[in-house]
Amino acid sequence: MPKKKKKARPKASTYVHQPEAAAARDAVGVQHNHFHAPVDADARGAASLVADLPPVEAGFTGRASDLDRLKDALDPEQDGSAPVVVAAGMGGIGKTQLALASAHQAVRDKVFSRALFVDLRGYTTPVDAHRALQALLVSLGVEADTIPEDEEARAGLYRATLQARADEGGGPVLVVADNASHPDQVGPLVPGPGGHRLLVTSRERLGALAARQVAVGTLADEEAFQVLVADLRLADSDDERIHDLQGLTSLAGACAGLPLALRIAAGQLKNAPDLEADELAHTLTQGADRIAHFADQRRELQAVFASSTARLPGEQKELLALLGLAPGPDISTTAAAVLVGADEREVLVRLRGLAASHLVTASRGRWSMHDLVAAYAATLAGPKPPARYARAQRRLLDHYTDRVTDAGQHLRALPGRPVPDTFTGQGQAWEWLDAERAVLINAAHTAHRIGHVRAAILLPLGLGRYLDRRRLFHDQITITRLALDTAQRIGDRLNQAGAWNNLGAALRQVRRFDKAINAHTRARDLFQQAGDAHGEAMAWNNLGSALGEGRRFDEAINAHTRARDLYQQASDAHGEAMAWNNLGAALRQVCRFDEAINAHTRARDLHQQHGNTHGEAAAWNNLGSALGEGRRFDEAINAHTRACDLHQQTRDEHSAENASAGVGIALGGLERWAEAVHALERAVAFFGQAGDRHSQGRACYELGLVHHRSGSPSRAVPVLEEAVQLLASTNDPHRHEQAREALDKARTAGEEELDEEAS
């Protein structure tokens, strides 16, 4: 049967070619061969139409999984599939290019006989469905003067014409409706039966449509890197910067996987042949106005984001501006309500509105922004924000400070002691601190930067115990110094003392002992001057620990004794127990093992009496070490095992593994070699994964000794070599020298073993 002749295209006099009229787009570089419908006086917007798809932008790369998802969603043969597919994502995410690539692939694969493209300009001068239908009908060969004005009649003619062209062309038609901002723009464009599909791109979810949703996210790191390489290679295959792996990786990171940002960055490199990638990356990540640097001759990321926010309701715009002032990578719904100063349910509605526009992302009750959206949001309050913004920011910082204070009381509380009802118990306090950790660290920096004294001091000090238990010592050092700076500036002596004390404890953990001793000495003197005997006792106790780590054992014993006596005078049994435990550790180092055992036993009993499980665990562990040094290995194993169990109860996995290593050492003392090796190998692996090089080095040293003593010097050598290497970098010259001596002995024994085998 011969095919029917296609109707002629409209005369050129009806539609004027205007390439310069192309609207700004979230994906750039498309070759526009648009025919614009004439604009009537009602100015409802003209649809940019391409009868055949524009080409995919040169250098398009990646998106393999997204293309697969779109292919599956558009498949007319799939049972129960929706005729409409919405590819939604934030502005600049590359939805247009992805849709074009998918459409071209579908036509090549003969899934569709042809594809039409219409730009609905949803974020500049939106095109309504009435105009879009007219443009589509004309492209399908319908004479303009025969197109009905009635909305339903026009939509019906569109569906009928699609089917007629499908019959002529040998298959269904794909319509790509780009840049929709409202369901009303695309509702009448939904095709009828026959396998036709409507692929819509939007920055909104368009949930009112009965459509298959395909979320378009940022590019993976490798894909982002390849976008830059492809763009540079396309311009000049000899560009040496193509091979700058480190620089282009940094630049891709600065663009945070956003295709438009990557294209702009590549354009800036091409415009400046002398500009290195890492230099541009630095420019794009620094300063409050970093978003303004994402611009070239024809593209501007800030304008794309501005067009997204321009359509938001006023309350959502205000919320986005406030979120730009909030510290940290995300925010809880509760904290957002505090920031806004409104009911949580009201704020939740606004947050969901921003999420529907892909300006924020929701995950388990928390809300985050893409890095570049956050940079844009931070500019919305302006260079001189109104007073309400400053009040909101301080209100949020006070909220975090109060919560941290309450959580800290739960972490320190002994059984039966009153605690704030903010949290149901220690478990919930830990969970909240873990969830908010990055936010709280950033909040401390923000408070210091804006001069909010209360939060700048109390937030870092309140986080001290948490950061210590989570072994986040570098964070603790950084924010404690901020608290110290603020306390010194306002002459707050007690909080200066508290900051010096916390700083010393963190410095000791990173093995900077001289600085730790200095910090604790300053804390002690300030507490003495303030007449705070309890604080002075605490500082003496911590000073003793730092002195002991610095191998100044006699001074350490004196400091712990002073601390114990002060705690006893203050009837503080909890503090006294800690001082006894630390005193025992110092006595053990000078081989006064019986006295050490007595001190640790006193500490254990006091902690037991007052229900301090974590303190009791620490005392059991040190008692095990003292018993082991006294060659009472069975008792040592029992003590370390008890410590391990108690530490696990308090969710202190690091201390539990340290106690488990103590079990391994004692097992070696009993020549239970296989069990000792198993325990110590596990400790080596745990501390390695935890990034604790000193504990890993010590465990390697003990493991090497076990191998050597069990008659396997050849197995001991590589383990001791690792111990030497680890301990060399952890400021422990005494243990490092021990490991070197043990390594030399193991090597000698290994050589003798080889000689015996050879003979």
C-alpha cells in the first residue's frame, strides 16, 4: 500500500527563523534551529520548536545509567508504563542534554519513528500549552489556519495527528517538552494511545501529572572529570592540561558534579590557555561570592539558580535565604523551624516545596543543598543582611548550644543523677550528636566568626567529651582554640581554664606532649587563681597523664597524688577514682607493680560503687596491664576481658579493642601462642582501619614479640618492621627503640634459623 504524501511545511513567511532568540537553558551548547510562533498581544510566550531534534551537545559524555533508566521508562512495549516521563532535577544538572541523547538513541533504535522537541521556557517566559500545541501541530504538517482555538479540540487534533503520522512513519512518536515549570504547560501535550511518549524535563517534580519520574542527579566524580577532558580535547587535542589529573580532579570537585558548572569551567580554561586547572579550582571554591565566578560569555550559573527561585512563594524564598546562613552540610526539620522561628509543621511544608523544586534534598528527616546551591543561597541575604537574619542565625546557634549542653549532661551522668528531658537517655544523646556532628563543628566556627560569644565558648567546650570519645581530636583542637580565643578576648578566666584543659587533653591524644603539659599547667594556674578546687584537681590529674606520656614519671605521680587529695577533700568520689586509676598507670611505669595494682583496684571499686561503667572499664583494663607486668597472667586475662565487655556496653569500641589486645599480650605470657596471635592480629587490623597509627604500632610490636617467642622469628620480622615504621611517626621514641631492638633480634634469630636449615 503506497504511503500517503506528507503535508507541506508552513511557508517561511509564517515563522521567522530567530536563532538569537534562544532562551537561557539549564544545559548549554545545544544547536538551536528553532522556529518561533508569532507572539500575540496577550504575550503568553512563544514555543521554540524543532521538528527534528537538535543535536546533542558536542562532548556529551557519561550518564550511562541515566540513559538506561530513560530507555526503560520510554519503552512503548512495557506493560503498564505511563505515556509521560518526567526527567526532573536542579537547574544546571543537564536534563536537556540527557533528554536529547535519550531521544536520539530511541529514534536510532527505531523505538520511535520520529521525535519532536519543544522548549516551554518555564523559567524565563513560560509557553502555555495552547501555544505549544499550535507549534507541535504545525510541525506535524497541519495548516495553521485550520488549527482550532478551543483548548480541548486543539488537544484532540494533536493526539489524532500524532497517530496519523505514526501510521505514516511506521511507529509511535516521541515528544520532548523541555523546561516545563508547571503541570498545566504539559497536561494537554499528553499523547493518546499507540505507544507515543511525552518526555518532559523540569526543575520541578510535577507530581500532579500521572507520569513516570526519573530523577536526574549530579555526575559521579569520574564522569565529571571526563566532561572536562572531553571539552578540552574537543577544542585542542594538544592541550597539555588534558593530562593534568590532579588539577582536573580538583576542578571537577569544585564544580560538585554539576554539568553546567563543568561546562563553564571548561570554557574558562579554553578562554585562558595559561590558566591551570588547580588555579581555577581554587578561585571557584574560595570566598563568599564563589558562585559569581561560574560565568562565561554566555552562561551564568547564578542566573540559572535565580530563575529557579524567582517562581518560589515568598515564604520559600525566605527559607532558602535563611538556609544559606545555617552552619553545616545539612539541617534537621526541628533546627530549620528554630531558624525560621515558626511551627515545625509549617516549616516542613516549605521545605518540601523547596525539595519539589530540587533546591534542597530530603533524607531521613534532614535537608541538604547541593554545594553550589548552598553557595548561591548564602548570597540571598545580601552583603548587609537585615537584622532578622542575624537574629535567626543566633537563635539557631543558641539552639545547638543548648542541645549540646543537655547532651553532655547525659554523657557524664551517673545512674540516679537528674538529667535534662531533652533526650530520653545516653543512647539518644549519642545518636543526636552523631547526626549533628558536622553541623556542630561548623556552628562553632560560625559562632566565632560572627562574634556570638555564648555559642563560641560553650559549643566547643560542651562537645569536648563527645569528640574525645569519638576520637575526633583534630576537630577538638581546632574548635577548642576558638573557644579559648573568645574567652581570652572577653576576660572569662574560668572558661579559659576549661578551654586550656580540654585543649591539653586533645593534644595529649595526638601525642604532642610538651604542648599538652603547657596547656594543663595553664589550666591549673587559672583554676587556682579563680579558687576553683574541683577544676584545679581536674587539671592536676590531666597534667599528670601528659607528664606520664612524656615519660616524666616522678612528676606524673606527684600530679596524680595532688589531684587525688584535692578530690578527696572535695568529697568527689568520681574524680578520686580517675586520679587513682591514672596514679596506678604512672606507678606501673616505674615498676611499682604492687602499688599500681592497689591503685587500680581502688579506682575500680570507687567506679563500681557509683555506677560509672566506663570508668570501671578503664580501671579494669589498667589493672590487667599491672597484673600482667607482675606476671599474674590469668588474673590479667580476666581483668582485660572484663574491661572489654564493659567498654562494649558503653559503645566504646576503640577502648574495647585496646582491652582485647591486652588479653592477647597476657595470653602470650602464658604461651598460648595461637590465641595470642589471633587477638593481636585483630587489634592490628582494627587500629589500622581506625587510623590510629600509634595503637596499631604497639599492637604490631606485641604481635612481633609473640611470633618471635613462639619460635617464628621469620614471621616476626615483617610485623616488627611495620611496628618500627608506624611508631617512628607517632612521637613515641621509647617504644620505637624497643621495636627496633626487637626487630634486630628477630632478624638475627631468623638468619640463624636459615643457617640451621641450610646445614
